[in-house]
Amino acid sequence: MSLAADFGVTLTQHVLGNQAHHPGARGRFSALLTQIGVAGKLISAQVRRAGLIEVWGGTGETNVQGEKVQKLDRIANDTFVEVLRRSGCVAAMASEEEDALIPVEPAFSGDYVVAFDPLDGSSNIDVSVSIGTIFAIYPRRHPDRVGLDDILRPGREMVGAGYIVYGSATVLVYSAGRTVDCFTLDPSSGEFFLTRRAIRMPDRTKYLSINECNLPYWPDWVGPTLSAIKGRNDPDVRRVSARHIGSLVADFHRNLLTGGLFMYPVDRRTGRGKLRLLYECNPLAWLAEIAGGAASWGGGAILDRQPTGLHDRSGLVIGPAEDVALARRMMATHGDPEQG
Ligand code: P6P
């Protein structure tokens, strides 16, 4: 057998293989995903050097979210913007780090609009906890113009979504709508190789992932939901454990693979969630549903929520479908500020 046959499937090969399921595809989506892989490699290289080069700490700026911008936030954002801009596949972008829609000049404009969180979990950078990039891909609506209506649409209209986790390894997970597949970056070759094919989220909640210090501010449905799930443990058998690292993308990746329920409920004092709908909740909800899980907010499925602004926030319950349904029943019983 030739050496080449020993190598696994690369991201580009997998994306091109997916293309076969889209008759008439012109390869632009494939090119976009391949370029997202390039951006992930570039950001990974910077993340892996944090501490060795001057990228720890903040830039002194505050972003549209009112959060202190970390140096790596800015590096990741600028990298993602420039790679997508030069890809020729994108007409406009929305970034957690940018106030407004980022248009792409006509010479480089393409068929898609992309919303992304360039570096989720950045409060963990300086303590070397896993962080990541999350992205959502929509087809542009009009050939001759691009605007907010191209991206302020329910997540169900996405044609692709995924994330890159800069953890013990750099992994890229994406779906083009049929399967959720995971690729691991091989540092020696610089290639992403397929390492988990057609991921299915386990049906049972093995891990609970929630910041319980926010308990005093949660709606009334949260306590009973947690008690019902924790109640599955007994002195002889531990069925559920707590795992929460405060980095949504890393918490989600673990939960996707091992079966975990992540919850970030709204603050009942304000009725507002913390997580962003367009580039955190929607892409992960899309992956969760394709992998057999579910994702909800107070008003129903995350993917059916109509955004009103680029930086809309939402409550989020995401994980095994049966426990997302449990949370929904508890919301119906006890009420939730997002139900209106
Ligand atoms: P808290 C990171 O800033 C983030 O957006 C998510 O990655 C994470 O799950 C959440 O905030 C943590 O928020 O309020 O628990 O610190």
C-alpha cells in the first residue's frame, strides 16, 4: 500500500466529498470551508504561542459587548476577517468583535455571509484553558446587494456551521447539513485530518455544564430542572457529574462527544441572556440538532428564533434532546422571562 493511502481524509478532501451531495455546486462552499480551516491554523499558531510572544492580556479596548478585548481576541478577529475577505466566497461578515456588518469589496465578494465569534472563552486565555472560534454560514439573499437581511435570519436557514477548539489538540468540527464531522490538526503536516465521522450526541446527560454561582438570578424553572437531573444519581451509581470550564465552545465540544447538557439561562432581573444568538447559540444549535441533540431558549427552538440585531443575546439550553425537552417542560410550568 502506498504511503499516501496511509494518510487519513483531509478537511479539503472531506469538504469536496460533501460537495458531491450538492448537484450544481460550484465549489464555492468547499473553498469557504477550506479557508476557514486556514484561518483556524493561523489562529491556532498564535494561541499556542500565547505567553511566549506578547499576546497575553488586554488591548485596552472595550468591544461592542462591553467586554475588555484581549490581544488574542483582536488577532483572531483580524485573521478571520482577512482570510474570509480574501477567499472570494464571502459578501459580508458579522463578528462578535465588530459593531456593524463587515462588507467585502465587490472585487472579492462571494456567495455567502458568515457570522463568527473569533475567540470564544477568551477570559481563559491567560490560564491556558481551551478556547475556540465559532462560525455560522448563510447563503446571500441577493446577487446585487448585501445587507443585514442576509444575516438577521433564523438559524435554520444556515447552510453550514462549525467551530475550532484550541485545546489539548486543535480540532475543527463542521457540518454542511448532513453529518457533523471532526478534524484534528496534525502539527507536523499542518493538515486537518478526519478523526470523528458523523458524530451522534449521546442520548443521556453524563455531564451538567452550568455556572451555579448565578443561581440567585435564574428563572424558577432552573432549580427543578437541575434537581431532576441530579436526582438520577444514587449512592451506588453516579450517572451525572458536573463539568463546566466557562468556555462555551469547549464545554459544547465535550458535551457533543460524551453527552452533556449546557445551560446559560437568562437573568430573571433583566430577562436577558448572556450568549450571543448569531455566532454562539445558532451554530452550536445547528450542530446539536444534526447530531441528534437539541437547543432551546424561553420561546422555543434556538434555530427558529428571529434575530433583531447582530449582537442579540439569548438564553440557551443545549444537549441531549430528552433533557432539553425536560427544561422546556419546566419553563412551561414555572415560566421564563424570554417567553414574553
Ligand atoms: P460566565 C465566554 O466569555 C462566554 O461567552 C462563554 O464561552 C462561556 O460559556 C460564558 O461566557 C461564561 O460566562 O458568566 O459563566 O463567566
